Amino acid sequence: MAELMNIHIQGGRVIDPANNIDRVEDLYVANGNIIASGDAPDGFTADKIIDATNQIVCPGLVDLSARMREPGQEYKATLKSECAAAIAGGITTSCCPPDTTPIIDTPAMANMLTHRGREIGLTHILPLGALTNALGGKTLSDMHALHRAGCVAFSNANHAITNTMVMRRAMEYASSFDLLLILHANDPWLSDNGCMHEGEISTRLGLAGIPEAAETVIVARDLALIEQTGVRAHFARLSSARSVDLIVQARKRGLKVTADVAIHHLHLTEYDVSDFNTLCRVIPPLRSERDRDHLRTAVEQGDIQAICSDHQPHERDAKLAAFSEAEPGISGLETLLPLGLKLVHEGVMDLNTLVTRLSSGPAALLGIKAGSLSAGCLADICIFDPHEEWLLDSAKLLSKGHNTPFKHWPLKGRVNTTLLAGNIVYSRV
Amino acid sequence: MRQHLQYTDNGKLRHFLSIEGLKKETLQQILSTADKFTQFGQRDIKKLPLLRGHTVVNLFFENSSRTRTTFEIAAKRLSADVINLNPGTSSTSKGETLLDTVNILEAMHTDLFVIRHAKSGVAELIARHVPDHVHIINAGDGQHAHPTQAMLDMFTIRQYKSTFNELRVAIVGDILHSRVARSQIHALNTLGVHEIRVVAPNSLLPSQIERLGVHAYNDLQQGLEGVDVVMMLRLQKERMQNAYIPSEQEYFNLYGLTTESLAAAAEDAIIMHPGPINRGLEISSVVADGPRSVILPQVTNGIAVRMAVMAMVLGGEGNG
């Protein structure tokens, strides 16, 4: 790694939810760490001064789900291309689901991924370990060894564990070592061959629907098992209001469960699919306006603790197909923050809350040292202009996946500088 | 959006993809144009030179001898050059090869594609990717739309009923999986019928079907009470395996159209079916072959209606 500079970030509005800070002040970075705020420490001389006047200085974003496509699907994207996209979006920590090829169910795979991440040196790559071997839902992975190899949590990606006894044992085992499970609530029988939300639009388009119950049935099942086993668990990518209600009730009973939502679920609904727009094909599906509004409220109130990109870059052909045949997912790294800021501009939540859900919130539920600007912390910092207005041009995305339904959306707010461990890894100007 | 795709900037019908999004005047024009062609069909020499020099490709990714044949006859009566292709679905389910197939045929100067595909939305997908001078007619896409079938049904209804405004229409059977039903509902609503009912067990009714402007009935007798038109749908036999309904016997007992169940309908009610018929499953032979059945006229009308749609899309005929 290149020699680390002393950096003085000057005149920005520092939002650091983990420390309840929201004020204009200077930050000082040395040896890759944040060393002070406010007045310069004695003897500090800056090699580099970043003028952050009229900009927001916040912790680098922590993204709970980004598929980098490496290894196995390099024709879609590579770790290098997607890490570059991540930092252009202010993301300094990316959790990678285990459904790569090969699957992350061995310590060697986990090591390989973290090693590649370090080699590229743009964003922290945190692998999620497979909960069951080959994501098959039958036998447990070597969770403890995977954890030691760097897996921050365990997930079966979008592969359902239909055998409830396997799920129970997985939870029991994980709870023995206080490991976090990330759960995708989907009943494959109810989803069947569905490709969008079951409702008016699926009926109009003659597309097989995925009923809301495909999610709520499994949320209810897993909550019962979480309650019995006491495992630390997190529900990923909720799509429906009723799932949120189930989780809120469980939290009221004292369960330590958390949840996240993908940013596109806070903006789009089933209506966006109306013209067979394959760019809006996602899993879980975009649901009703009522669901979207309920998810927004839940994020604002803290019933949902994190917003993620659910980044899934695709080659052009993957979306150039009949709706049911198109591959699901949105390229989301570079729109995570701007679409979040859109919620702020629309009055859904304040800026502090947004920064919390994008940084300290996900870091806290993962139990990792990130998402904070405390002195002594690694200098993972995002500096953005909350007012700059721009139109998204999907062809200009750094991600190799240009599959975004947000092209031509007017956005307000854009990342100017990203620091990773004290290195300026991204600078727009 | 969808309206935009089907019309040119100056309001001419460019593609015929779904009834949803089409203006009432367009549907009426199809019916009146088909009227004219019906008269030609009764002559000894049935050819018209309207589409001479145009190339029509029937691109049927999903098999259908009946629909393909009527499209072929329709195109030939209009003097078009017709090519039938059945590329199958397996190798072309991915968008790349699907659009490749179309691109290659387009490079051979095809003017009109008549497309059938097992996946919903394919006709629309292709329509978005062809150049301005190429036209698309949807001959059935997945469970989404079958607009020429719906128009020949409307044409047939009009032959037997004086006006759409006062009609009560019941559509009976597997609404969930039926592109025909969806297109019929849009056509009937656009033409302004008095009431549309759909009749099926809830397991064969799609979610929020009422939002399409219909009343849902689980009971056949109630659903048929006083209706002027009964539109039956084909029930695929594999529905039993997937637990949509218990058995053929139970389905026929509850939803099969028989002389007895038909008694609830208006005395002059007509019976329609898009075919092929499952005799003894959704309809008894006595009714299917009875005096109120217009199933065969439907088939005959399919030619004139498809001629009308082709002429309107390709030529200047009936556009305004």
C-alpha cells in the first residue's frame, strides 16, 4: 500500500450517527485512521487538505448485499469493476452473498475473496458464508471455520431451506458461537414460477405472481425458530408491509431480530413493471404502493435498521428477454446514496436517519467496526454534495452492469470523495 | 406507454399487441373492416390485392395449427407472400436468440411478423426492437393476450346481438391461465357491454381480477343468470396435477356447461368457445353442437378479422 498521507478534511458538515454528531467541523486523518475532530492535534501537518465546504462528511457506507459476480460470472462483472463502482457510490464496506461459483462454503473461498478484496484495495470485501453446504439446504457448512476465515454472517442466499429441522439445527449451531444469520424469507412452493408481485398488474400482464404470503409464511416460521433457539438473526430484503409487522411484533416480545430493505423497494412498485420492464424484475418482487409506503415508514422509524443496494449487475442480454425469463436484479451501487437522498428530499426521513441506515445501522447489526467517525477508527469516509442535481445515465455507470430502471431519473446529491483506510480511493473532481 | 407502442405518432395502428390500450374506434374499425372482408369471403374468387408485394412471417414459437392456419389464409387472401416458421421454444427462450431470430428475418425484408410465444410479453418485447417499417401482430403471448381471438369473438357476438351496450357476458373456466379471457375482458369493456362476469373456483381466478372491470362468481348458476353470451374457456388437463382443481368429474359437475346449467342464461344466449374443446370437461357435446353454439362461426370469422387487422396494420385500410 502506498504511503499514507495526513489528511485534513476541512469545513464539512460531519454526520456521525454512532457518536450523535451533526455539526460543521474538521476531521484529521493519519496512518489510515481518524485521529481527531475539531481542532488539529498537536504537531499535525496535512499532506492533503480536502475542502468539504457545503458538503456532508459521513462514515463510508456499509452495504449488506452486493453481488460482485466474482468468482464465476466475470462476464457480468468483476470484483475490480464493482469495487470501483462501490466507492463511486461512497460504499466502503460490501457484504458479498455466498452464491458465487464456486459457492462460499469453504474457508479457502472466503480467504480468496477477502484476499482479492485487499489486493484491489478499494472497498472492504466481507464475504457472507453459506449456511448450508453448496447452499443445498441439507447439511451445515463449517460455520466456525468460515467465520474465522472472515465470514461476517451466514446466509443461504436466495436458496430456500425448506426443511425446518435443518433450519432449526443451523440456528442452534450458529447460536453456540454467537454467529449472525441473514435470512431470505421466501417459500419456494408459494413463489413457484412467479416473477412479479401477485396482484392487479400480474393479472393484467398474465405473469405468474409471487404472493405476499411467500414472504410472510417464512418470516413467521423463522421467527418461531429464532425465538426457540435464541440465534442472532437478520431478515434481508423485506418487500411487504405484513413482514415488517411480524418483525415489529417479535421485537416487542424481546427478540433481537433486525431487517433491511433494498433501496429500490423504497422507490418502485408493481406498477413499474406494467410495460414488462425487465429492469424492474427483482427478487423479492416490487410490491404494492401500500407496501412501499409501509417500508419507508419502517426505515424512518428504525423498525428496519439498514438500507442496502442489493447490487446485481447483469450483461445486456440478461434483461433482453421475456419478463419471466429475464434475470432478476438491479445494478445498484452507484444509486444507493442518491436514491437515499431522494427520500430525504421528499421528506420521508431526515439526513441523519438516512446516514444511520446506510452506515452505523448495518455496521451495528453485523457487529463490525465500521460506520463510525470516532477517533481511532479506520478512516472510511464518504464526502458528498447533497445538493448537486444530475440525471442518471446508465451508460456512464462504473459498474459493468448497466441494468438500472432509474436511468434518466433526476437525482440530487452525489459523492465527491471516498476514503478507504485513509487512502483517497475515489475523487470526482 | 402501451398505447404509444401500438399507434404511430399520427394515430395509425402500427402494431396489434393487446386490446388494452386500444381506442374504441380502432376496435370498431376492425369490426367494420372485417365485415367487408366477410363479403369477399363469400365470393368465388376470394383474393384481394391489398397486400401484394408484402411479406408476412408467421413466427410461431408455440405450436398452434388452428390460429396459424387462419392467419395464413388471411394473409394469402390479401395477396401477401406468407412464410410459416416454427422455431420451437427451447432454443429461443433467451432474449438474445429470440431477437436474433427476428433480426435475421427482418434482414430478409419481412414487413409483418405474426408472433405466438409461450411467454407473456414477447410480442411487446419484439415490437420495441424492430425498426419503424416492421409491424407486429400478437397471435398469443403466454397468459397475457390473444387480441385477434378476442376481436373475432366480438365480431361473432355482433353477428348475433344488435348492440354491445346492453349485453351481459359470462366468461367461464380457467381465467387464471387464459390470455383469451384477458383480451376478451378488455375488448368487452372497451366496446361498452353492460356487465362482464367471470365464473370459476377461486383457484382459477387471478388475483384482483375485479380490477379489470368484471364481477367474479364461484357458482355457475348464479354466474349464468340472465346472461346473453356465454364464453367458455378450455381447461388444460394438467391443472389437476398442480392442485388447481380436484378432478374432471368435480369440475364438470360444477362448471361444465350443460343443457341444465345453461337454463339460467337468457333464452337467446349464444355459446362461444375459442377451441379446441374438451367435450365432457368444460362443455357437454349437446351444448357444443346445439343450436345456440356459435363455435364454428367463430372459426370462420377468424379469417376476416385477421385480414382486417393485417390490412390496418400494413396498409392504409381503415386507419384514421
